[in-house]
Amino acid sequence: MFEQFKTDLRWAGVRQNLVAWVFLLPFVFVYVAFLIYPFGRGVWISLHDWNLLAVTFNPDAKTFIGLDNYLRLFWGTEMTWRAWARPVLQGLCVLAAVFFVWRYRIGELRWSTLWQCLMVLLLLMFLFGWAPGEGGRWFDRRFWPTVGNTVFFVAMVVPAITIISLLLATALNRETRGAAFLRTLFFLSQVLSVTVVTLIWQMMFSARQGLVANVVREFGGVPLSWLAEPGFAMAAIVIATVWWSIGIAMVLFLAGLQDIPQEMQEAAKLDRANSVQAFWYIILPNLKRTITLVVILQIILHFQVFGQAHLMTQGGPNDQTQVLVRYIYQTAFRDSDLGIASAMAVFLFVIMAVFSAVQFMVSREDEQ
Amino acid sequence: MVNYKDKKAEKVTTMQKTFISMIAATALSAGAVMPAFGTEVTLARFFGSCQDAGTDVSAAVGEACIIQSIINAFDAENDDFDVTTLPTDWGNYYDQIIASYASGNPPDVHVMHRHRIPEYGQIGALADLTDDLMAHGIDPDDWTDSAREAVTWNDRILGVPMDLHANLWHVNMDLMEAAGLVENGQPILPSSPEEMMEHAEMVREATGQYYLAADFSEFEIGVRMVLAFLWQQDSNIFANGTATINTPEARNALELITGLFDGGYANSRTNYADSQQSFLNGEAAVLVNGTWVVDFYAEQAADEDVELTHYYVADFPTLYDEPATWADTHLWAIPASVKRDNPEVYEGALQLLAFINDHNIDWARTGHAAVRESVLNSDEYAALPHRSEYDNTVNIARDTPASARYGAIQDILNREFQAIWLTGKSIDAALSDAEEDVQSQLDR
Amino acid sequence: MKTMENRRLALLYTMLALPAFIWMVPTLWMVSLSLQPNALLARTTSNTFWGLIPYPLTLDNYVNLLAHGQVHVWFFNSLVVALGMTIGVLVLSTTAGYAFARLNFVGKKTLLVLVLLGLMIPEQAVFIPLYTLFSELGWHNSHHGLIIPRLAVPIGVFIMIQFFRGVTRDVEEAARIDGANTFQIFWHVMLPLARPAMMTVAILTFLYAWNDYLWPLVSAQRTEHFTITLGLASLQSNFAQSEGLGSVMASGVIASMPVVILFLIFQRYVVRAVAVGGSKG
């Protein structure tokens, strides 16, 4: 009797496992075949000298070269170490360190987490200290500037989007038709595709036919060729991107605002706090988590920028708007250098993974 | 917007239902594709799209419409084959051709440049057409020497050449006249760097307009100017696998061009479309651009609404010792896989190429130089508008040495030269960087 | 009190009117240009009120585009890809989400973590190996070639896990007592409950599919297999100016129409989808 029960139980267990796997199998198969396996394959390609066309016509045309592709990207000749070899990247590390210490001081970060973060940043600071010395040069002169451009783009776009969308969300967080209409209006550009957005803004900024130029000319100014003008090309891409993508951030903030208890805002009103004070003392502190979330999401999203730079400026002038994903695309499909392109893709993954880890940590600390 | 009226949103409204049925209807109607007769031959090309090209070749103007009308005419005359044209934008064209070969799915016939032959030839990607041409009425002996060279790789013919295209000086005669730079109905063009600056000053004084316009900020038109000036000084960007860019000759060429910008005689910020538009608007006496726009500018000059009225085409002038201008050849190639696996399609592709070869005179109407001796020597060709004005161009045509890395090398030059005239990088630094980068491409 | 509130509202709207108008200008301008003759636009783009008012007005650009051109083919491709991807993601994410949230099986924790890690892999990090893989499979230039890569992205699964975890056990127990097996429970009980969450997943996927650029750019090399996003990019290239600015802008309007209409109709869902997808992603 008892044996029978045990067998039944075991059978039930097997059956349950079987049923579960019927449900899981479709997804797990697709997931492993088209995400995990390709990812591993990408790492494998990055260890080869792999010409796209040559390997197509002769699968043996690839050679295993270990980490040479990575060396080609990250290293150069006559490398020497100096404390402030690359002030921008290292400065960012310092800023990040200050940020983490601040979060620890206000009790948002545990000591162990802070410690880990600082160790990683210190390591990065050290690594960034290496640069070609006298008479040396990077093996790939374009890689680090491209990374720099991408970081710069993110550093411009993310704060702009965060601030604008936060202000808009605060102003439009009310149940009137007018507010609903304006919310729709500001969100609308978000659903356009990157090709439409770049089509519009490419024309907007054209020195000859552009709306901006037409208006400038009307007031007696001399219109600029934004997309060919150093400094302005990146600005043009940033403007187009901000215009395109405040919608998602705004909606996230609106959702965050809904979670602030109504009584708090009522209390503020009774205390005769004006809207600026209410914003500063009630809304901002309560939105802290949402703000962090929005910032990290935007960083991950915009680090992968491709279409805007590819379609509006082709990376120019003089590579000022060349970004990482466009460099990957070009290396792979114009120069046929799959190996190096894959190494850059792995680098991109590592950066994304770091930010995802930070996001994960932030939300975990939050829950505790 | 968030959670305000969730209840209401749960219901699928009539409007949503209408929308869904609309989607279904579109899907059905678009799914009913026209039945195709005959063997399908897919063709990839750039040149832009021409939606209402029709089949009347003689009525078409401009590269896009002329080539499309030729293709359409072939399609209409041949019931055995259906040509599907896949026009791709110029910016991504070669990326996509590479991607299509690498995916094992290249178009059955596609246009390409002479300079890409090494890249595709060395891996055996293109079909060897040598023994099949005569049988289809294509006579390689009728081609000019340069055209035959353009399509030949290791003594085998890998394509059918269509033209020789080169950089020209497109001239606004009214502005030149005003500056006193016209003699016997011909523009006076400079014969030395110093003279060019003098002319530029004369045009500005007389008209207040730019002397020269070109695409300096987008495609490689500016690079091709520099290359011409290099060749004119008997220099080149590389030879025998060694980059030779950081040279006094290159410095001369670049200083000449930056001199135009510094003096206010040209605008470095213009892209392809803007430079063309400024020429048509009468804002520049000279436009440096290719042969591909001669018929278009002639048509524009005849249009009363367009500022440009007296249009002249000139050979790229010789400012140094030897005459030279940048040139290349458009040619049609068939993937080796088509010849190997699909004889029927290969037959169709060859017939199409023969048809295009027969219409060499029509393609030459764009302004390109023909590749067939029989066409070059015909009265019809000589009578093409403006043709006599730049007939020396075929004799001075040049290009950089063959390399499988041509695209990447041009990109390096374009980037570094743009760095000089757009972002103020010093000529010395740009040349030394360009030399190192080109060298590393040659070493790969 | 009431009037003060009203006055504050009025002030707010006046302050927001100008930014709102400026925000709309680029879109309005595109629509306006698409309604003007190409010949006019070749000379000037600021004919009436900086070109913001389409005068002289013409529908030729739209007629030409729809009559000739491949826009309708691209449109159809986009539709098939977007719908196919949406349906595929829905099937995979509901089944897997249900299993992770409600069923017990060996190695659940490990597998869940493994799938969680997949969220860190951006599309751009795998598009090269995927490209070579699909080349070997001969899957390029096809609808499924554009659909399948996105099916592997686990965000939908996570949204569904979150949802199914929130459903009370009672419903399931009741059905089980009535003699329903797991599949019946999933189909007849859980799925109907999950409609809002599925809507979220569907909208996120559809928007993504409609607007994706990088993967179609490398996978669809033949114009007949272009999606509308890709086709539009090829139209706006400078050398394609032969067709005129008005036509290019009209193609932009046509490409945007479905998503804009979709957004206006399903606005509430879209907004919630973004809020949910954003905070879970």
C-alpha cells in the first residue's frame, strides 16, 4: 500500500516534470538556439581572423588567433602608464565613484556593495591609464574615440530626456482632457521608426531646404549645415533622439507619480507649498527609484544607438558621430572583418552587462 | 493615461475591431501577388529609383530612369524571362551585396564598379563570362581597352562594362562670362594652382558667388579631386603595398583646396545634394561632379524656373604636369553560383546583359563615356549634347591601384580629408594618420 | 478655490502650448511637405508659412507611391513580420511564463536564472553570429528570418511570469477539482485571465518589430523582402533624390500611419505596456 503510494507520487512527479517541459520546450529551444548559441558563437568568431566573404567561399579561410582581435582594439605600440592618460574616461570613473559614495552616505547602498563598486572603478581607472607614449599609436585609432563618442552621446541624451520627461510628467499628471491630449502629443513621436525620425530631422537640419535654415534665413542669419558642422552634427543627433524618445521616460514617470500617495500631495497643498516646493520636497524624493530606473534603462538603450548616426551623418564629420554599433556594422559588412567586429560586439555586451548588473543591484537593494 | 480608465480599456471597442479587420484585408490583398510567367531574374543596382520609367528608353532622362527603362524594355520584349529589379540606395549598396553573397543568396545579376573586381575576383565569387559572351552577341573586341581591362581578372572576363565615368567640371557660363573667363564660347580654366586662385578671386569680385562647389562633406567627390591633383604631380596614394600619402605632393593638393575654403571661394560644408543645388541655383561658377549628371543638368538649364541657364561641361583641368582625372567603370556581373547551379537564369542574365550592351548609346546619354568602339565612333554619340566639350576625359582617366580593400581605403581618405576641411585638423597630422591607416589596410 | 485651480490650469496650458507646438512642428512639416508638388520643393521648402501649410496642395506623391513603387510590398512584409513576431512571442512567453510561475520541475531555479541572464544580451551583440547562422540555414530574405531572432528575447516571458505569479491559486484549484488537466487550465482559465498582460507583450513586440532597423538591414538584402522601415531608409538616400522630396516625405507618412493609428486606438494599452515593460525590463 505504502509502496504503491510512493510509486504514484513518483509518477506524479515525472508527469509534472513532463507537463512542465511541454510548456517550456518551445521557448527554451528558441532561446538556446537563437540567443545563447549565437552568443557563444560570437565569442568564438571573435577569436579568429575571419573574413566574411572569404569564409563564405572557403570555410577553411579562417584562422584562430586567440585574443589578437581584442589586442588590436584595446592596445597599441609603446604603451606607457600615466595617472591621467585619458581624462574623460577616468573622470567618468571618478564621477561614478562619487555617486556610489553618496548613495552609501544617504543609506541607499550597503557597505559591501560600495566596496565592490569602488574596486571595479579603481581597476578601470588603472586600465585607462595605459596609452601610447612617445612615438606610439593605437593599433586601431578609431576604436576608443568611437567609444568616447558613444559615451558622450549617452551623457548628453540621458540627462536631457530624464529632465524634460520628468517636468512634463509632473505637469501633465492630472485627469483633464487637455492634459490627456498633451500626453498623447508628446508621446506620439515615440512610435515613429528610426528611419522616419532621421528622415524628418535630416531635412529639418539641411542648410538649404531645412526648416531651421528657413527660419534662420528669415531673421537674416546665415544657416549652418548642422550635419556637416563639427560640434553641431552630434548636437543634431542628440536633438533628434531626445525628440524621438521622451515618451517612454514620461510614461514611466507618470506611473511613478501615480504611486505617490494622494494624501501627501494634499498635505503639501494645505501647507501652502508652491508647486516648485512641492516638486522639490514631495515629488522628487518619492520618485527616486523611478529616476534611477529611467536613467539606467536609457543608458542601456542609447548605448546601442545606430540608426541616427548611420542615416543622418554617416558617422561624420571626421568620425565625430561614429558610434560603437555603427563601427561594428561597418567592420563586419563593409570591411568583411567579422573577427574584429565580433570582438567589439563582445565588448558592447560587457558594458551592457555591467549596467544591467547595476540595475539589478539597485532594484534588489530597493526591495530590501 | 496610466490606470485612469482601465476598466473601459479592457473592452475591445468597435474601432479596434474595425482596425483589426482592416489589417486582415490589407494582408489578403497584398498577399495576392501577380502570377509570374517565365524564369525570374533578379537584378540589383544603385543609381536611385525611377518609378514610372516605362519601356520607352529614348524618352528617359537621368541614370535611374534610363537604366530602368532599358531593363523594362528587355522585360517587355522577352516572355521567357521576368526581371525583378531590386534598387538599393547607394549608401548601403556594397554592404548589402557583400551580405547577400555571404548569405548564399546574391542577386542573379548586379551592377558594380571596376574597383571592386579584386575583392570579388580573388575569392571566385563572380561567374567567368569569357566563353559565353560572343554566343550572346556581346563582342569583347568592340570594347575599349580600358573597359576590357576593367572587367578582366586573371585573364578572364568577369563582367560586362557599361561606361567610363569620371570627374568633370560643370560650368555656369553666365558667371564665368561676368568674370571675364570666357573666350570663343569656351570657359577659361586654370592651368596652375596660382591661376585657379586668381580665377576664383575674379569670379567673386564680379559676381559675389562661389568659384567652385563640390560635395566635400559626404561622399568621396572631394577625395577624387585630391587624387586627380596627386596624379597630375605623378604621385599616388600607394604603390606595391606601401602607402605613400604623407608626401609634399599630397600637401600641395590639400593646401590648394583648403586655400579655396580659406579665401571664401568654396564652401566645405556642402554635401552632395547641397552642392548640386547651389550650382543649379547659380551660386557657384563651377561644380565638380561626375559624368552621371550631364543630361540632368542640361535639362535643368533648359528649365526656365532654374537659375542655371548657360551650361558647359569641361574636362578636369590640368593644374600641374600631367593631365589626369578620377574615373571608374560601372559593370554588370553574375554570381558564380548562378552559372553553376542555374543555367536557365544564367541564360536570362546573359541575354539581359547583351541587351544592356546593345543600348550602350542610351546609357551614354546620361553623360557617361560609352565603352564600345562602334558607339564611340558613331555620329549619334558625337552629337550627344555637350559631348564634344569633354571628349578628352577618356584619355586622362585614372584610378588608384587595384586593391581588395578599396572601399576601406577610400573611407580613410574621405574621413581624414574631411577632418582637414571640416574640423580643422592640420594637413600634416591628417596625412600621417591617413598613411598609417591605409598601410594597415594594405597589410591585412 | 475652484477658480484658482482653473486659473492655474489655464496658466499651465498656456505655458505648455508653445513647447507642444514646437514638438509637433517636425511631424507637421513632414506631412505638409508630402502634400506639396515635387517641382516646387526642388526650388523651395518654405513656400507658405515656412512650408508648414501645404499650398499648393497635391496628392500626387501618395498616388505615385501607391501606384508604382514597392511601398505596398514593404508594408505587407512589415505587417507579416510584426504580426508573426507578435503571435510567436505570445505563444512562447505565455507557455514558458506559465511553467515558470506555476509548475514545478527539476532545475527550475537554475533555468530561471539562465533565462534572466539572457536579458543582458543586447541584439547588437549577437547579430553577427546570428547572421552567419542564418546564412548556413538559408533563412535570409524571408519572413521567418526576420521574425525568429526576436522570439528568443526573454522579456515577454518575464512579463508573463510576473503576471501569472499574481493570479490567486483558488482559480486553478477550483478548475482542478472540476477535473481539468494542466493544459485545460492553461487554455481555459489562465489565458483568458492573462489578456491584459498579453496585450502588453503584444504591443511591445509589435512596436519593436515595426521599427526594427539593424537586423532587417543585414538579413533582408533584397528590396522585395524589405520591411517598410528598411525600404524607407533606402528611399531617403541622397542618390534617390530623383523622385523628389515630396515623395520621400509621403513614404515617411505612409510608413508611420499604421503605428500612429494603432497607438491612438490602443493608447491605454500602449502606455501601460511601456510602463510595465520598462519597469520589468
